[in-house]
Amino acid sequence: MQTRPDEELNVDLLRRLELLQPYTHRSAEVAADGREKFLAQAEEFRSKRMSQQAVSLSLTMRLNGWISDLIRDLRRNIEYQKLHNKERFVMLTTITTILVTFSILFGGAGAAVYAAQDSMPNDLFYGVKLTGEDIHLQLTGPITDQLTLTLEYTNRRSTEIATIIAEDEDIPPRLQTRYREQLNFALGLAARLDDAGMSQALEKIRASLHQQERVLTQAMANAPEHAGLVMNQVREMIRAQIRMVDLGLENPLAYRLLLQQQLQYQNSHLQPPWEPSDPGNGGPGPGPDHDAGPGPNDPAGEGPKGVPGGPEDKPGDCDPPCEPAKDGTGSGSGPGDEDDPPNQDGGGKDPDKTPPGDGGKEPGAGDAKNPDDPPDTNGKGSG
Amino acid sequence: MDNEHTLLERVRQLDERALSELYDLYSGEIYRYAVRLSGNTDWAEECVAETFSRLLTALNGGGGPKQYLRAYLYRIAHNWITDYYRRQPQDPISLDPEIYAEPDIEPHEVVIQEHERQQVRSALKKLTPDQRQVIALKFLEGWKNQEIARAMNKPISAVKSLQHRGLKALRRILENEP
């Protein structure tokens, strides 16, 4: 057998490789279709990213503003009480609020909170009750626990409304506002979970909403005529929230988008009415609805400000769940036969979860990690 | 390079125009790379779609290229092709090859050429992924060693070594082909 020189062999080899260079050109139609799909996927990611940012920003803003809100509400309460020469109530409310804060912060179920537990919206201690709710929520860590607590508070609001109706009194606007904000906050909490978690959370919210609707429907049966309009507004609000929940269960992306739009709208259009030009003026006084002015922790605004916020987003709160980039290395072909095809296993992995790298490491080729390593599907080989 | 760096910055923000530009700039190249290795246009389209989709997923998760977009895309495509080979023990081109024919060539020559192409592709498939990538980028795509080194994140000396051993292995495989 005659052996050709290496060089001649390589020339022949290169000629054969060159045969692969001509190729069937890409169909413009297929290329356009691929481009469209790529951009649609990008749009989806972009929307999700914006949604997460909006929710996160909103919650952060609430958290940052919460302490100052509390202090401002306290100061306004004092101003209001001064105006009405009720110094002893000033002291009482101030001390009570401080007690609430300290008792919760240091683990005790304070007497002040306990005293305010059963207060109604028209009561002096109602603001303390709401403050207590907010502080509890602030101290609650996981989103799911925050949700449970928030839904408990919305149940309270519906019961309060039913009670007020039964007593033939007017429903204070701030109660409606608070109710709506807490429901919105619950929806926002759900949006911060991943799709599976959000689905469970929305089911929970829906169950609560149906329960609250039943309570209010029963209350309406005995409601005085003048309460009908407000009650209808409240029920309509609950139904709107149920529709929102249904949307979230059917289409999580659309749900997040809509929620984001609502947040943006609220942030850009609605100014809390208790933001007077003169901050020293304790805001609107008590109106005909027996609303005792802007009480402690009364958000009294349409925006998200004043709604109890959660802690900052945690790494685990990403939606979709964050997946840290991993570097991986393939492992080499067996020693002694460098030309063996790689012994690879575990194909078909999720590219996002699989460490990047090469399926088979070439002996002596080096395996420095690259920050640009792409998602890989064959990051693991066996050496 | 500056242009690519600027483009990368915008792509990382998922900027629509930047992504359009990116796709127009590189999808054709990736398609060509895949179709040369496979000879199958559907397969190549799938490779393009998956490559760009994985890029988006990586960007969305905070990953993605830090410096070289093009090299990154080729690495994704290379990984996809390697994975595809592994999942498809049979040569994907053997069932429904799309024969490339130049207009002025005789039909029997077309058949011979296509047979030779299939042999080369089949031989390439038997190389290690690194060897295959070096050979494909160097001799099919016409890249320089420095570019290949960047795409593979290996020193140039390693690229040269891979090229040498890859050609040697390819020659041996082709000699043993019937």
C-alpha cells in the first residue's frame, strides 16, 4: 500500500472540506418568520422585566415612605386634636401609637393593640388598629405569609362595612380606600411570586373575595336605601378584583402587565389628598361622615402609598425564578486516544440550567472559564 | 468592535431595535454555519431559532455575553449542534438530504459531490466537539485563529493544536470510510 505524504493528504482533505462551503441559501420568508418569533420572545421577556421592576419599585417606595407616613400621621393627629382642644386625647393617641410600635417590635401583644382590635372606622382607636396591621405586615417575612395576613385584613374590612351598614351608619370613604388598597396589595403580592406560586396565591385571593362578597351581599339585604350606592361600588370593586384574579389564572403575563399599568397609572395620576401644600395643616378636618380627619396610618390616598409594603424583593422572588449563570466544564476524552469522539451524556437539558462549556475537553487545550460562556446543553461529559 | 460593544449594551437592555439589528447581523451566519455542518435547511433554521432564543433567555436571567456577541452566538450554536448530534445517533442528513447543485454541473457529478459532502459531514460529526468547532470555523467559515480562540475561549496555541489533531483525525476517519 502506497502512502501519500501528509501535505498531499491535507490538500485533498481541504478540497473535500471546501465542498461544504456552498450551501442552500436561506429562504427570506423563513428568515422573516424566525426574526418575528425572536422579537416576540424578546417582547415577552421585556414585559416581564418591566412588570417586575414596577412591582419592586412600588413596594420599595411604600416601604421607604412608611416610617415617614407614620410620623406624619401621628403629627397630624396631634394637630387635629389640638384644634379641638382635646389634649388628653393627643397624649393618649401619641402614647398609644408608640406603645403599638414598641409592643409589636419587641414581641409583646401590647395592650394598646388589644384595645384597638375591635375598634370601628368611626372610632378614635381605629387608626391605631390600622397601624398595628401595618406593623405586623412589615414584620412578616415571606410573601405568602404577607398575603395571608393581607387577606385577613381585607376580611376585616368587609366585616366592618357589613357592621356599619347594620348599624345604619355611613361608610367612611377611607374605609373603602383602605379596603381597595389592601386588595390591590394582595394582587401585587401574588404577582411577585413565580407562576406556580402566583396561581396558588390567586386561588386563595379568589376564595377570600367570594367570602367577602357573600358577607356584603347579606349585609345589603338589610341595608338602608342610602347605603345602596356605596355598597354597589364596593361589590363592583370586589367583582373587578375577581375578574383580575381570573385573568391572572388564565394568563399570568397579561395579569402582570395589567397590574403594572394600574400601578403606573396610580403613581403618575393620583396624588394622595392628604398631601396639602402646607404640611403643617393637619389635612381635612372631620367631615359629615364622622371621619375623624386623617387618623394615624390612614393612607387616604388612591395611590399605593400608604398601603403596607413588604420588604425588599428577595433573590428568590424573581419571576421567573432567577437562575444564576453557572460555568461548567466538559470533561475530556479518554487518555491515550485524543481523537475519540466525546463521551457525552445527559443531553437535552435546559440550556439555562446547564453549565456552559464544551462537551468534550481537548487534552491540553485549556479550559479557562469565560464570562461569555453561553447556555450549553452538553456541559457534562465523562472523562 | 466598538459597534459590537455598543450593540451588546443595547441588547442587554433587550432593546427592540438592537435585537432586530443583532438578528439581521448574525442569524444568516449562524444559519450558514449550521447548514454547512448538516446539509439540512430545516435543521439549520432550528439551530438559528434555538441559538437566539437561548441568548434571550440568558440575557433575561442576567447572563449572556459580556464582551463578544458573535463569538457567544457561535458557541451557543456549536453547543446546540453537539447536543443535537448526541441526541440523534443517526446522521440527520442521511434521511432527507438537500442537495446543493451548482447550475453548470452534470447530474452524475452532483451525486458524487453530494456523496463526498455526506462523507465529510459524517466524519466531522465523529470528531470531538472542540476539534469540530475549530475545523468548521477555520475551513468552512474562514475565521482566523485569533477569532476562533476568542469564540472558544482558548489560547491560540490550543486552537492550533486542536486544528492539527482535528485534521489528522478527520483524515484518518475519511480514509477508513468505504
